Amino acid sequence: MLESALYIVPTPIGNLDDITLRAIEVLKNATLIAAEDTRHSKILLDKLGISGTRMISCHDHNEEQRADVIIEEVKKGGIVALISDAGSPLINDPGYRVVTICSKADVKVIPLPGPCALITALEASALPTDKFMFCGFFPVKEKELTETVQALENVDYTAVFYETPRRIIDTMEIVGKVLPEHDVTLCREMTKTFESFYRLKAKDAVEFLKADADRTKGEFVVAIGALKVETSSIPANVEKALKELIKTSPVKQVAAVLADLTGIKKNDLYNLALKLKEE
């Protein structure tokens, strides 16, 4: 028998068969289901044969109020399932404030593993996954978007973003201009009928998307890889100088000066400097 608690329940991001056995058990035994959109969630519940359970909406604009209802339900011995429209609650979805308030009220919070667009995209991206950062949706305004992408120029991790079909071309225009040689993977309609993974250089993304209108349909997860540094192309004497100089001077400044003196790409020197600093 399930204990009284707030359960964070991931739901499928597309294919309804991706629901876990444990998630089904919680949803069937819940005395209250807090859903981002009750109408949307009813489709899944109907498929699972779950009906009659009390449901409340729980979204970005009412989390504080709903937290009080959830706390009361758990305190009287109830089982509450928190679900979003798709994927794992809290991961770019509502739920953070609910969990924070409930935990402070000594309500037990039990997270369930399950579907998540972020992780699914990383698994198929063919980009390094040992170090990554999830950045939510790309900014809409051009200035903020450009600054966000520029900040990825010299990072050593894979950056992951969500994007809508309406904005994917405009966004990739900026990414292609700022990070032309970076590897990107555009993950489209994951787990659904027209699931697609486009692995290419950032500079080629827009032309590729425009070549077929179907390529821009559906929700996207965009993974941007770090620029690979060919350290073997940097002479040993330059590497030694780099190693010594970064002990007393800023990495960026050292990379810029050595780039001017040697003709080696500044980005390669900068990334090598970061690697040497870590070591």
C-alpha cells in the first residue's frame, strides 16, 4: 500500500506507452491528482482506465494556492500525484513552488523516475553527455538570444534548450552565425510518429530546415556541443608558455595575446588553457 505523500509523477512526452508501472500505480491509488492542465491529463487517465479521482489544476499562476490544498490532503492521509502536461514535473514545467512549500510543511515528497524530453534528447544527440547544462527555452528577444548563444562559445559542456516550431528557424539563424562550427542535434517530435534527429553543424541548420517544411513541424529539443579543440595542433612550446602565463594572468587575455603572436586560433588556445587550469 502506498504511503501518504506528494508523488512527483512523470508522464509520457508523446508515446502513451512510455508510462511506467510505478506511475500507473500512484495514479490509480491517488486521492487527488494535481495536473498542469486537467483536460489534457484526462486523455492519459482515460487510457489508463482511471476515473472519478478528484483533480485540481496546478500551473505557474496558482501553485501557492494549490500547495495549501495538497498539504491538507496529505496531512489527512491522502495520496497526491503531481503531473504536468508531458514529461517530468518541475523540469521546465510547474511544480517547483509546490514542492518547496510542501517540503517546508514537512510533507513527504516522493519523486518517480520516468519520461523527460531533456534526457531523451541527450541520449540520442551523439554529443558528450558527461557534462551538460539544461537552459530551458531559448530567449525570444534577439538581443537576449544572441547573448545567450555567445556565452556558449567557449564552454566545455553540451547545452540543451527547448524550442517551438514557430521559432526554430529564427533561433538557428542566430546559433549558426555565432557558433557556426559547433555540432548541434535538433531533436523533433521525440517518441511520436514523426520522431527525427538532425545532427549537423550549426551553420548548416537553417538551410537544412528550410529545404523541407516538414522538418520544422513539432516541438524541438536543441543540443549544442562544445567546440572540439585539436590540442595536437598546438606546439609544445606554446602549450608550455600557456601553462605558465595562466598562473598569473586571466585565461582570456593570455589566449588573445598568444593567438596574435602565433596565429593559432584563440578559441583553441582558450579551451586548452581551461583544460590546463583544471589539471
